Amino acid sequence: MATEDNEVEDHRPLVLIHHLPSFKLPLQDRLITHFRLFDSLASPEASSVRALICVGPTPVTADTLDHLPSLRLVVGSSAGLDHVDLAECRRRGIAVTNNEVEDHRPLVLIHHLPSFELPLQDRLITHFRLFDSLASPEASSVRALICVGPTPVTADTLDHLPSLRLVVGSSAGLDHVDLAECRRRGIAVTSAGDANSENVADYAVALLLDVLRRVSAADRFVRSGLWPQIGEYPLGCKLGGKRIGIVGLGSIGSEVAKRLVAFVCTVAYNSRNKKPSVLYPYYANVHDLAVNSDVLVVCCALTNETHHIINKDVLTALGREGFIINVGRGALVDEKELVQFLVQGEIGGAGLDVFENEPNVPKELFALDNVVLSPHLAISTPESFEALNEVIIANLKAFFSSKPLLSPFEQE
């Protein structure tokens, strides 16, 4: 037989949301599915409620408990419970919980200059506990460090980290890391591996095309209104058929070569050692490579041996029709000499993504239409950041699982 109304008995347990006016419990709709909620000590339900959720720092005092004679559980929403009278709860037989759960994620230091941040850190937080200060108490026990961009890792840095066993680099080059000191202390070092290689190679080719075809200069010519006044813009030159000398045939250099072969360029290279599996002609020194090249693409690691590897003699050998593309490190090129050669018209042009004293760029270059300047952006794409995070996470997981590292640093 039908009843006079459609009321259904609610079997959800009763729970008091205890909060200050300025504090609300987020996502209460999740709780409503399972519990009947109310939030006033003056409510009739207060005499029978058995569980209370304490929101934030809302005080739970003896007076609070006097309003709740049936209470048997206080659920805290914060790790600390200094706002709860724990002694009084204990005396009354009321259990108390908080949201503190033992965190088994490994500890990792994010080591960065103020102007550099690691993109997509939210991916790392899923797997690791992160902190970013050498002055933190965690510094003495942390075993892994992520070095963001060109942030220096010196002997002094390592002195603050006595338990450190891994430095995870976020770039291909690691000239900012004291590798000898890491080796002496038994600290493994990884690089970005291949994560940035394709992006840097794309950028190197883009700089080369821009310089040869005068794309940026022609853009300025049009925007300044000179086309109607002057007419035709000076011609650029073709990329196809150019002799390309690659300084450093590592991961990036190999990707550059692959792209330029598709433009029907001929490729030769210089590296520390000849690569048996590579068919491109090898030159044991950069001077001889320059003599036999129209373009030098510089993408080797910066070391004591490669500092100013592109010097006056190399620029002279490259000649008035030669071009320099640098996507490695600024100090691979003797910048003062390069500026003089460009200003005096002793080489054909340059595409530069890196400089010796970044972010300061020689002002003499600003007025030169045969020079393309870029603010160290060759690696910077969303795709490269995704790939970089995958490499960083893989190296850290391997380290904490005592497995082989994905991209241990190998000097080109």
C-alpha cells in the first residue's frame, strides 16, 4: 500500500563539519554522497553526532566537546593538531586522526638560479618530494639533485650535500658542473641525453636558412617601409650544395647532419675522435675542417679543450664567404674575434643562439643584417620540455631502484 508521502529513511551517518567562518572544507559534495552533514553546534543533531571533521585550524576545546556528548571521533584536515585539545579528547575517549600519511617518495633537490625554473614540475611531484634550498634541513640527507639549466654545481655546492650521489642535468652540455669533483666524490652525473637534440638541430638549420636567405633582415626591410622606397632587397644564397662542417658530431650534431643531407649539402665533421660507424669525412682539427667548409655548425660540449675552439685562425680559414652557426655554448667561439670579422666583412655571416656573457650580446652585432641573433632558445619547445621531464624522471627512478642510468654524461 502506498504511503501518504514519498519520504525515504536516510541511513547515511551524521557528521559535523566544524569550521571557522573563514574556513570551508573543499569538495564537500564528495562527502555528501556518504554522510549527512551539518555545521552548527547549536543544531539539534549535535547531541547525537558521533564524528566531527575539524576544518583547518578551527579550535576543538573542552567547551566544544561539551556540546557534543555522543562524539567519538575528531577527524583533522591538517597534519598539525595544536588547535585540538588532545588531552581532553583522550580523557573523554574520543579518537583523533589527521591527514598526515608517511611519504615514501624519494627526496630530490631542485637546484636552480633565480631566473631558471624547471618546467612541468607537477610531473615530478607525483614521484618525488622536492625542495630547492641548500640551506634546508633536507640538504644533509638528499641523495639526488636536478640541476636546472646552467646553474653551477661547484665543490662548494657539493659541500652542502654530504649524502649526494646523483646530479641530474637538464641540458646536453654540463660545463657548469664540476665533473672532476663529482667524479672524485663518487657522484654520478646525467645529461638531457637526446631529449633536446632534434629541437636544437631544427633551430640550427633555421638559423642557417635565415642567415643565407636573409629572412629576418628582409622582414625588417618590409616592416620599416623601405620596400616601396628602395625596391628590390639584396639577394641571399642557396643552402643546397653547401659544404657543412659540424664541430661536435654527438647527438645534436648527428641530427643537424641528417637534416642538412636532406638539403643536398655535403657534410664533414670534427670530434674528439673519429667515429667508425660514420661515413662523413673526418677532420682531426677544426682549422682543416674550416678550410674545406662553407659553413661551420658549432654544437660540441664546452670544456677546457674546446674553449674558443673557433678562434682567429679558424675564422680566417673559413673565409669571407663562410658562415658560423653556434647552438652549443657561447665560449666555444672567441666572440671578440668573431665580432671583428663580421664588422670588417671578413666572414659572410653568423647565426648565434648562444653568447659568452649571456644575456649580454655585443652591440656591434645589432646593426648587421648578415647576423641573426637568438636568446638561447634552441631547446625551448613544449615537446622538448616533455621529453626532458621523461628523461629526468627515468634517470631518478633508475637511480633510486639501483638500475643503470638512462643518460649518463659522456663527453663528446
